[in-house]
Amino acid sequence: MTAEVIFGSELAQSMRDEMKEEVSRLKSQGIVPGLTVILIGDDPASKSYVLGKQRASEYVGVSSDLITMPEETTEEELLTKIAELNNDDKVNGILVQLPLPNHINEQKVIEAIIPEKDVDGFHPINIGRMMTGKDTFFPCTPYGIIQMLKSKNISISGKHAVIIGRSNIVGKPVGQLLLNENATVTYCHSRTVDMEKYISEADILVVAVGKAHFIDGTHIKNGAVVIDVGVNRTEEGTLTGDVDFDSAKEKASFITPVPKGVGPMTITMLLHNTIKSAKKSYN
Ligand code: GUN
């Protein structure tokens, strides 16, 4: 079997075109969705993600504000800035780019953003809402993955979804969203014994470990759907995923590439959440 490639880049573009029209309708009603991104320090990868968010916001018509703060910014200074934005009616979404410098408590910062403006979907209240099957802001990468599966009419209900990786940003929430869609979910991680066994049983395999070519086609079940969340830079400077695309493609029915796969969907769902917040349809 040779898999069909799911280009998140194409789905992202069509969703952004739809959002652009929606934002223009909202603006005619006096609603201007506003996103504020806070970037601390000058990590090149974070800078490049933030630039992508700015460009996409501009395309869709979301008013986007970037606040850059130096690496030495104290936790208190950051919390003060967040409190200001929490009280600013023009700001519908607040995103603090992670990771933060070591002297700042990441969880404290996440919890400082009011849940109504937490367009990342990282606040414990929003995570709790997601876990109990309520509508809320879902974390952007997991939410984007669900959209990609749905765009290809891939059925999730009753399927065995195996997640490799248990980060708070991707692994845990993507498993929860797949469970909400009635998948049977298994999480694998660095302490999992006999990971190959689980990989070989996966109907839907999501790989989010951040290690280039961590998985190849050897153990992948024929016809599996393979979602590669990894973004790794090779020594030559090119981007590559956590999955060895060429060998996995021979086993899978659908597979996402890197780049042009999951990545563009993350920013798209961030804009979706920001528009949702502006419409006050989060309640
Ligand atoms: N750093 C890497 N991915 C993300 C994300 O989705 N949100 C935030 N805030 N920081 C990140």
C-alpha cells in the first residue's frame, strides 16, 4: 500500500480563506478579533514561530500585537503584563510563547491568563472542560490533527489510536480529543515496555517525541493512519519529522509530511480560537 499524503498546508490555506471572510463579516459588525503574543528572549525557533503567527493573523485580518520582552524579564513583570491584557477588551486571545526562561514558572504564567482568553487551551480549566467533553479552546496542534483526520473522512470512532509522546502541549491532549471522538487510546512514552507491540496495533498512530525518524515503517500496521508531529532540524538544516516518511508511506493508508503537514494547522487553529473568543462563543 502507498499512503495518501495529508497536506495540512492545503487544509490550513482553505480554512484561513474561510476565516478571512468571517473576520471581514465580523468587522462589518464592529468586532475586530485581537491576538496578543508575548515573546520573551530571543530564541531563534520561537522567533520564527511567532513570525508565522503574525503573518497568518495579518492574512486572515486578525489584529495581532507582538510584545517582546528581554530574557531577564522577571516573573512578576510578565504576570503584570498578562493582568493588563486580561483587562483589555481589545484583546481576545493571549499567547505566551513557550518555552520560557528557567527563572519563570511556566505553569504560573499559564494559569495567569484568564480562561476566556486562553487561545492556547493550556489553562487547567480549559483542559478540564476538554476532558469532560465540553466546548472550550482546544490546544491548537491536537485540534489541528483532528481537523486533518476529518478533512479526509477518516473514521475515528472505535479505532485504536496510539500516541507516542506525553507532552502537555501535544501528546496528552491529542489522546483526549481522540477519546472524545470515541477512539480507544493508548499512550506510549520513554518508559513504555515493548513499544513495537503498540505501534503494530495502531489504526491511528500519532508521533510527537521530537526525535528525527524515531519510527520507521517496520512495525506500522498495513493501512494505518500516521500523523507526524515532529519538527526536527537535520545537520544540513532541513526540517524532518519523527517518522521515516518513505518507509512508513509504504505501509500507511494516510500519512502527514514534514514540513507542510501538521505545522501549518497549529497556527490556523490558534486563529480559529481567537475568532471564537472574539465572537464570545466560548462560554
Ligand atoms: N511553543 C511551541 N508550541 C507552542 C504552542 O502551541 N503554544 C505556545 N504558547 N508556545 C509554544
